Amino acid sequence: MGGVPSGGSTWKNILIGILTTVVAYSIVNYIKDKKEKKKEKEKIKTATIDAWKSLIKYEELSTVNYYAAFCNENLASQMESLIYEKDQLAKNYGIIGSKREIDDDLASFATRAIGNTNEIKKILEDYRDDLKDINASAANAAVLYNELDSLYGEKIDMARARDEESLKTTLQSLVKKYGEEFTVPQEAAAFSKDDLAGRWKEAGVDKLFDLKSDNTFIMEASGNNYPGKWKFSDKTITLTYDDGSGSITLHVIYYNDKYFRFTLDDETTERQCCKK
């Protein structure tokens, strides 16, 4: 009997040793994998935040330059500037999309934005070409211009709406994943009555507002002058004519030192005045 091994406890110890080693190995690798995943997520977050900041800068610069182009009174040159800005914006979206290690949602947005921006560029090119076919001296030229404005304006608005919705959805996703570091383009800097004093021509219209610092103004239109008083409060310019014919109110949507965009009380269409 003395030759019979008492191996039960020996095998038990061996099994326990193996299991302990496996469990310890699994725990170590789990912790290691968790750290690696956290590190990778932080890397993606950092790259995505940097790319998002670049995106916002591209958006803001493009917007300023796009609307500044409307201050060019040469229609052909104006159209080329608009097309150029959309071409540059599409290329900048391409830079965002090519960045390594950014979040998939931001990369997907860049791809969609390139398509949308190139679509707007094509609409503008078609608009430019159709404008060339209009005889500016024809009796119905104004009607034809308005029809083109309406047709192509609607197409551009639809493409822009898709872009805005895509950007909004992407922003919501990024904030949910990574936090509040992601912001939308900031509103333009605050402006005052002193900033508005000066000569402003309404884009595309034979009308100029000379806003003087003493709160008087002269509106020049079709070779005639219409004097009055003006005041500014809460982003609203109120012009009251001296002849008692009434007043108009300009609700300023956006201002910079080159132009400001506005709507009138009875309109939703945006207009623009350019600094002269």
C-alpha cells in the first residue's frame, strides 16, 4: 500500500496553480486592454476635437467670404467669387475627412459635406451660365432675373438645409460621446451705433443709407435723397423719414465691418448692406 501515490492533493494543487495563473493572466490582460482602449479613445477624442475646431474655422471664414462676395457689384465677378468660396470649402472638408484617428461620425459628416458643397457649387455654376443667356437690356430682363433668383435660391436653400441638419446631428453625437468640448460657430461680436455710422449700400438694389453719427440719415435711391432720423437698439435700426411718410425697421441678423445682413418687419427674406 505504501507504493500507492497519494496524488489527489498533488493534482489539486497543480490545477489550482494553473487556474490561478489563468485568472491572474486574464485579469492583467483585461486591465491592460481597458487601459489601451481608454488610451485609444482619448487619442480619438483629441484628434476629433482638433479637427472640429478646424472645421468651425473653415465654416466661419467661408461664411464671411461668401457673403462679402455679394458686395461686389460686378455680377460676373460676384458669381466667380461665390463659386470659388464653395470650391475652397469643399477642399477644406476634404482636409477634415483625411485626418487620421478622428471619430467616424465626423469623418462621415465631412464626406457628406463635400458632396453637398460641390452640389451648391454646381448650382451656382448653372446659375452663372443661365445669367449669361439673359439680355440685360431686354424689357423683361428684371422678370427673368427674378425667376432665376427664385429657382436657384430654392435649390441652394435645400442643399444648405441638409448641411445644417447633418452638422447638427453630428454635433449631438460628438457631445454625447466626448462631452461639451464641441461647440457651434459663435455669434458675431457685439456691435454698436458707432459701428453702424457710415455709408451702406443695399446689395443688388439702387439704394444707399448714409447713417450719420448725429442720428440723422439720408437714403439715396434712384437719384433722389430722402432725409430722416435713425436710432439703434437691440440689433434693430429704425429709420424715420422727415417728410412724414413713415419709417422702416432693419433687424440686423449678422454684422461685421464689411457688411451686415438684415430682414424687414414684413419680410423673411434676408437682405444685405455693404460698407461703402
